[in-house]
Amino acid sequence: MRIRLFNLCSSIICLVVLATSTIASPIDPNNPPDGRFADDWGVIYLAGQKVGYMHSTMTRAGDNILTDSTTVMRLGRVDQPIKIKLVEKATETLAGQAISFESIQDLSTHQSTVKGVIHNGKVNITNSQFGVDLKNEYDFPEGASLKSWAMFREGLLRGFKPGTTYENKLYEPAMRVDGIIKAKTLIGDIETIEIHNVKTEGQRVTVEMITPLGSMTMLSWVNPDGQVLKASVPAPGMGNMDIVMCSAAVALADFIPPEIFMTSSIKAGQRIDADAAEQITYRVKRKNKDIDLGDFPSTGMQRVISTTPDAIVLTVTRQAHTPQSAAHTKLEKAQLAEFLDSNLMINSRDPQIIKLATKAAAGESNPFVLGDKLRKFVTDYIEEKNLSVGFATASEVCRTKEGDCSEHAVLLAALGRVHNIPSRVAVGLAYVPLFGRQNDIFGYHMWTQFYLDGRWIDFDAALRETECSPTRITFATSSLKTAGGADISLPLIAKIGGIDLDIVKINPRKK
């Protein structure tokens, strides 16, 4: 079983950075001093254990403000820890207007870079990896700002009077490239908090991040000068992810990665014969009232039967891998464009991927047979099937032949797009009879869907399935046009650790 939890952690990192960027040091927001005026270090804790550190600086260079933030984490995945490094840079005017940004992600064995330049109401974004650049242009949302100096400055201008509220329109390409994310801030009261085992007082600041895909609330506590003491965001299934401000020496001290998989799996309650199942009916239950069960998608395999605030019933059914006479709601060419386009995660323009796709197809043109050939090729092509990779792009997997479920999913999607098959990835739960020290569980997983015969059809290269068994539940799907994968990460974040499931009925395959 190849479990996909890296998207969750990557998205949480972005949100924690936002939380610690909400309030700034006591400076003149209209005329900050020349040179470096902010230099902050913090320890990152997950499930009560130190998992990494972050370092952020702000520098005035003439009429511009330069922000630089580095986050480093190590996370355990069944005794195979992965290292995550995220470097974010931004250039803004003194008034907080965005000029440019850069994000360097070191998620496994190679780096990927996203650069953006804002000019004349447009943002030009370049995604780079392995010497290949992908360029796209979008409208820069009116009134939007970056999550760096602009948010620092806003916090200072608004002040810290309890009850103060305000809203920022943020542009964060790792979460959304074609629109804004709303950040609603509420200044609270003075509270007692613990900083490195010492009790102190800090003023509570709540920031609600609102996206079209869901929302998340972050907390921070600041001292009387407005400097951040601590920031916290929920890490579902693991409590909170906290950043506690400290010295450089404390931040850089050694740390031990916690296990992030065993805390997030779900017990199936029974053994399932996946090969013998034609259809399975599931009841997904929320553990607390904060969990939203209304966003489960309908796919080729999955159909929502009933929904209440506390539970949702759905069926998952095997799909026929032959043309069907039943009418389908076919998507228009414009609707399929993003599932055919090359992007950073699924770079179907990469010459090596094109060469691999040609080899995998072996001249096959029948779409269903071709889909099966591509699936089998990816299953065999990835030789090192392990959990030590973060979230590699298809270009990287093409070269390293290494990874888990997400690496299988993105490479298969890329091969499909080379052959003009619209493709996307799906994320959710999949059943495994044994993983690590647990039996009969549902773990978080990623696989591929091809658009064939006017419908989305599932293919799972990691689990060696062309005709996928119904032992899976889909939370979200994505073209991965946004490299951060927020459109699939946020539905995961909202549910991990907050749901249980019952198997209501298993219908056997017809003989």
C-alpha cells in the first residue's frame, strides 16, 4: 500500500507560515528601517515532538521589502523518514503591493521551483524542474497581496485592540493560481500560554483561511510589541502543528521525526476479499460536529446515496472497461483542457516522459487497452516502491523509478496525457489487509483516473489494478494544475482523524 499524506503536510506548512506572518515586530509600517529589520527562528512541533524549524527574515532594500522564509521538517512514514524543505521569497513595495515571488520545494531527491512576476494586472508563473520550464499567465486578482510584508504591515496598521477584525485578500499560488484566498483576522484577549515549558502571556490572534475548497483556522499569540510568540494549526489525526519562536541554536538542534501514518489509518472492522467484491456500500461517520461530510464527489465508481450532518452513505462499484451504451454526461473540450495540459506535477511535455509513453503504448490505439498497458507499465517501471519519497513530480519519477502511491499516480497520468487521454488523480481511502503493524485498515491513498468513453475510469498502478476494486473511497480529484495540490489536500486535512466508517454491505461479483 502506498499512502499519500505528503500533500497534507505540505499544505499545513504553507498555513503555518501564514500564521507566523500575521503580526510583525514593532516598526513603522509606513517607513521600516533600511536593511534587515526582522530575523525570527521557530521550532516546529507535531504530535508533541520536534519535527523541524523555520527561519524568516525581512529586509528593506530601497523602496522594496524582501521577505525570505525557510522551513525544514522530517516526518516518519513507517520507519522511512522523509525530509521536506520549503524556501519562499517575496518582493513587495513599501505599501505592500506584490512585485514577485519564488518558492523552492525540495520534497524528495530533486528540487522544483515556482517563480512569479506581477505586472500590469497579470501574474506570469514559471514552473521549473530538470531544466524544463513551464510558463503560464493569469489575471492577478484585484486588491490581492502576498502573505509576506503586506500581512505584516496590515497587522501593525490595524493594531491589537481586542475585538478588532479585518480581512485580507491573499494570492498564494501553492494553494490557488487563479484567484484569492481570504484571510479573516480577529484580535482576541490576553491568554496564558506555555513557551518552552515556561508560562507567559500572549494576545490571541485568530486567522481563518477561506478557499473555495474549504477553510482552516490558525491561532497565534503575540507579545505587547506585536511579535509572534507561538502559532498553531490543526494537524488532523495528530493534534496540532505548532511553531514556537526561539533562538537559532534551539531551532537547529536535532529532532526525531514522528510516525505520521499509523495515527491516521481507519479500521475496516472486517476482512475484505477485494477481488470478489463487485459493489460495497459504506457509511462514513464524523467523530465531531466540525467535520463536513457534504463534499464527497460522485465519480465513475462512487455514488452518494444519502447524507445527514453526522453520516454519509455511498456505494462504490466496479467499472466496465469496455464502451457502454448507457448515456453519459460528456464533458466539453474546454472542460477537459486542464486534464490534458502539461503542468509541474504532470509534465507531459518532458521529452523523457514522451519517450517513456511511446515505449509503454507499444503502438496500441484502443483507449481501454492502452489504459491497461500504461497502468501495467507504470506498476513495473517503478522499481523502488517505498515511502521515503515526499511528493515527486512525474518527471522525477521517470528518472528515479522510485516512490509510493502518488508517484505511481502522477506518472500514469502523465503517460496518459502524452497519448491525449485526459487524466487526473484521485485521493481518498483504500483498503489493505496488512500494513506495518495493523491489519484490515483503510489508509490514505492516491490513484489515477482516465477520461474514456465519456466517463472517468479508475486505474491504480500502485495497487496493480486496472479494473479497480470497490475497496476505495474518493475524497477529491485534481488535475494538479496547482503544484501545491491544495484542491486535494484540503479535503484530506478536513477529514483525517475525524471520521470512521462502517461497511454496510458487500455485493459479490457475478460469476
